[in-house]
Amino acid sequence: MSVAVSSRMARVRPSATAMLLARAKALQAEGENVVSLAAGEPDFDTPESIKKAARHAIDIGDTKYTALDGTAELKNAIVKKFRRENHLDYAPEQIVVSNGAKQCLFSACLGLLEAGDEAVVPAPYWVSYPDMVRLAGADPVIVSTSLDTGFKMTPEQLDDAMSERTRIVFLNSPCNPTGSAYTRDELVGLGAVIANYPRATVLSDEIYEHIYWASSPCTSFAAACPDLHNRTLTVNGVSKAYAMTGWRIGYVAGPDDSIKAIRTVQSQCTSNAGSISQAAAVEALNGDQTPVRDMCAAYRERHDYVVAELNALDGVECRPGEGTFYAFPRINGVLERLGFESDADFAEMLIDEVRLVTVPGSAFGAPGYLRLSFASSMDELTEALSRLKKAIVA
């Protein structure tokens, strides 16, 4: 007899990226020559100065519980980072350090949402946003964008999606999976709409802030819309910019009441993030930022190569991004020409026929697209695009 699970689980799907990565690893374990562009993980090693800080923490016995919402040293480093890079002022008590930015986002949903509430989620979206909302008992309201609109939600679209039930508006800039980023003026336009809905809190996911190369500065929503500073939760972390995905350090800053709710959720969930990882994150934020700039330069070089190669393929259209390490080409022309019913079927074929792992756009709320990560070496990217071309031409 099987054990019954909660009814809320019927509303939630497993992470598509996690499932595809698991399949890739299984094939590799069987000795298959698999090229995977599915993972959102830097291929660079964590900078040595950060690893040295972690070793020092171990050597001095910094291996105990910390304050559940982060060490004073790390929270002070985050305060300085926000002030230095984002022109935002927060007190240490307005910050929670978590086991990755994902936990910050999930805790915010649990802390702010309840049955009957709504959360606006622009699509394409990071795969977990809608299911976080559903797990909190609320309803995601999806706002669709496309390559033709730069993958950006307009103020008019946002206003149409908002209601008295809106409690959270998700923003992700630069965006996973599209690489698009809002300009300051575009954020101001969205903020003017949100200002008319006093129950709404902006959940601004800025984890790709430093993987960015557009000519205009990368702008935090709270900096662009200072009148909404007290209705904005700014989420960031060290995973992407510092190649520290396994260290699991994210953080969120915002108004007192919201942060208190997030802190309470975390107190009954995981308590503090790892003490050694927190010590490493202090060095990441306070130390030499040259490795961050060097990695970003490498990502841009790969971006330029991948986008050009994709646009040279028959039936593929790819918008250049402003940041992140993802390309998000539209493949409707390929699907129609080869007779595929969906992007998911096409992605399955790529795995089966040419051992290339990608993520279908439907996982991000955007059918007819494909996400390719270029957080891989140029050799791997060259081989991956060769396999993609072979599959399309065949």
C-alpha cells in the first residue's frame, strides 16, 4: 500500500533541468560520449583566494553553528556590497543569508503568500518560480514575452496581470533562460505600475548581476525605483559570479517585516548556512574582483560565438543577450521542417540521436525554444553545435 502525499504535490512538477542533468549523468556513467549544455553552472574553479579563506576557517575551528540568518562578518560584507555596487542602503538586520538564492526565493514565497494570493511571473521564467508559488498555496499569473519583444514584460502587460490579489511580482534581470536584462528606464516603467498596487512586493532575482556586458549599467530594481525600496526584496548570491555553486550561499535584503518572515521560515527549515561557506563568501564579496571580470569576459566571448553559430542554422533564431551564460534560440522553424510536435520531443531526439543535452523552452514557459548553457569550454561548445547542426540537417 502506497503512502499518500499532500494534495499540493499534484500542482508541482520536478525540476526539468534536474531531470535532464540526471539523465546525462546516467548516460555518461554507461560510457556514452555525452555533451551537456543543460547545467546552469560555471565551468571555472572557485578563485584561490576564496578557497584559502575557507581553509583558514577550518584551521581556526570556525565549524560551529552561526546565527541562523548569517554571520555578522558576512552580513556586513553584504551591506557594503549593496552600497558599493547597487547604491542601496540596508542594515544588517535587514539581510538573511541562506543556503543559496533559491532558498531565499522559496522562503519569501512561504513567508508572504497564502491561499487566494497571486504572484506575477514573466515568461520565459526560471523553472522554479511558478512551483514555489504553488507550494506556498498561491497562484502564479504568467505573463508571456517572446524573442520579438526582447523577452521583456511591458508596463501594459504587467498592469493587465495585476489585481488586488497580487502579492508578489517576480523580476529576474539578467534573466535565466533568455539572457535579457531590463534597462533602468524599463524598470522605472514597471515600477510605476506596481506603485498602484500597495499589497504587491517585488521579488528581484539579481543572481546574474555580474555576468553582464551591455553598454548601459546593470541596475537593481530598488535603485531604479527608490519609492518602492520598502516593497522590494533583492535576492543575490555568490554561486554564479564567483563560481561557487557548491558552496550554497545566497542572500536577500529588504524591509523589516518581510525579512522577519523569511528569517522565521528559515529558522524552522535549515537554520544557518554552512559556517565555512560563509567565511568564503566574505572573501568573495570583499576581495579582489578581477576573477569575476575575467570570467564574465570569457562568457561574453562564448556568447558571441554561440549566438552567431545558432543564427547560421536553418530555422533557428537567437537574440543576443545582455548577460548570463545562456542562449535561448527559437526553433519553431526546425520543429515544423522536421515534423516535431514539441520542443520537448526535439530535445529528447537530441539526447537519443546525437547525445546532446539541452533544456526545452516549454520548461521555462516558452514552447518552441531551447536553452543552451555556454558555461562550458569552447571545445565543448564547438562539439555541441556540431552535433546540433548534424541533428537539424539529418
